[in-house]
Amino acid sequence: MMGAVLMVALASCNQSVKNSDNEQYQMVIGAGNVGDAPIVEPTEVMRLYEGVAPGSETWTHPEGKSETNGNIVYFNVSTPEMTVYLPDPSVATGAAMVVCPGGAFCLLSYTTEGTMVANELCKRGIAAIVLKYRTTPILNEKGEVTNDPEEMQKFVMALMSKSMTDPNLTATQNCLNMENSHLSFEDADRAISLVRENAAKWNINPEKIGIVGFSAGAVVAMHQALKHTESGRPNFSGVVYGGWVKGWEAPSDAAPLFLCSPVQDIFHPEECINAYQMWQSAKLPVELHCYSDCQHGFGAVPTGKSSDLWMEAMVRFMQDTGFLKK
């Protein structure tokens, strides 16, 4: 059931996904058993705020958690936190990345787009901070927050219908229109700020802190690249199957931007191209990879496709731009 719910959530930012495509996305997200994936032991789990998170003071519901094929999914997240994974000192580069899982701002695909990504980053000497940002509460027909999977699917489908009243809206714009997406953005800024504050403790260079996100998490990462506080500025940004809307300009302090996406994605190709062109117009370092034979939601799960190389491509770009030493 959760695999189907997650599939719907990932598709919920785009009104043009057809039923046949839905079957493909469900197959990809549910494919393989990630339970045998290498386990990265966390160094520390840190709440983002002391006390109740600002902006969601009225949220008192319990957090939900489900697991399908080894993939942990969180929902109804009201207490944002970050989990720190540090590489072996023998390979540590001093760089760090805040990792933002996706799930249409309703769910967090925490294993495939969180801890597995952290494992891959740590193997390359990059500290990983997996962010559990606040998500839109899932309500039943009575308007009560629920952790019931069937009620969850009904809610996500209703939310999808509500957010798609204008067929001309892009997937990114539909995500930006989500009622509580601004809380996710605030959590990302706070996370980078906290990593910077704790850089000495974790042997991280405070000028080598980036962010990478997937799907809705990619929207979070892209927003952070565009709008951030001084302490929340990323030194590198990775956007995986996501994009942006037209009409924006890259900020003067923008960091290098890496983008990758399936050619046939629920975030249409022009959305990642929009982001690419923003950086290119500002003459800022940017790289875009579009993979032809893959689907939305691959995360860090090996698929046997060329998209399996996205992490290596991102790391090479980090080296080319000076975020990592060659």
C-alpha cells in the first residue's frame, strides 16, 4: 500500500501523468529490496529548533512511519530534525551535503533518497546530513490527522486534485503552491545554518557545505539556492529530478548548481532547463544531465541504467568547481 501511496505523492506535483505512466513509476519505486543496502551509522541526531518549530505551533499530531521493501517513509512530520553521517577520517574531505528526500511535501522517502544517499556521499569523503523537514499533515475525511495508509492515499489524491486546477501550472509551481512548503524551506535554511555552527565539531569546512534534494526535496534544494539567509547559504547545490519556474534570476552569491533528471519526467524537461539557464545567464558554474532510460524516483537505488552514474557525475562537478579537491 505504501508503495502506491508514495507513487501517487511523487506524481502529485504534476497534472499530466497518465495512468500507464503511474504504473511505471510504481514499478520503479517499488522495485528491488533496499533492505540489504549498506547501513551508515549516524553520528548524531539533532532537532532543528528548541521547543516547537516556529510556524507549526498548533501541530500536536504524532509522526507516522512505514516501511516497504526496506524503504522507510515518514509522514506527518511536525518536529524537524537532521541526522549526521560522517565519513571515515581517512577519506574525509571536509565537505558536507544536506540531503533532502522527496515525497510531494506529504511524505519523505527516507531510505532511497536519504540514508542511501548519505552512504554514497560518505564513501566519497563527504559528510551527509539527512534532513527530516516538516511535511503537510495528512487528514482523514473528518479533518483529523491520520497515519492510516488508506486514508493517507485518499488525502494525497484529494490534494493532487486540489492543486491541479490550472493545467498550465508546472510541476514546480504546483509544489510551490503547497500550503506548508514554506516550512520545508525554513527547515532547509535552518539545517545549513546548524551545520555551519557545528562545523568544527564535525570536522567540516564551513565554506564547503552544500545541499542536494530529490523531487519535492529538489524543490527545497533549488529554493535554498535562490533564497537563503547568510548563514544558510549553500556552497554547492544538487537538484535531482526537479527544476524551477521561469521569471527568476540567480542571486549574486549563488553557488555551483548540478542538475540531473529523466528525459521523460513528471517534472518536465523545461523545468530543469529553466534552472540551468538561470545559472548560465548569470555566468555561474552549472551542469545538467538528462538520462533517457530511467524514471522518476531512482534515488540511490541501483537500476542498471546510466542514471546510476549521477552521483559520480555530481562529485566530478564538485571537483571541477573547487567544492572538492581533485
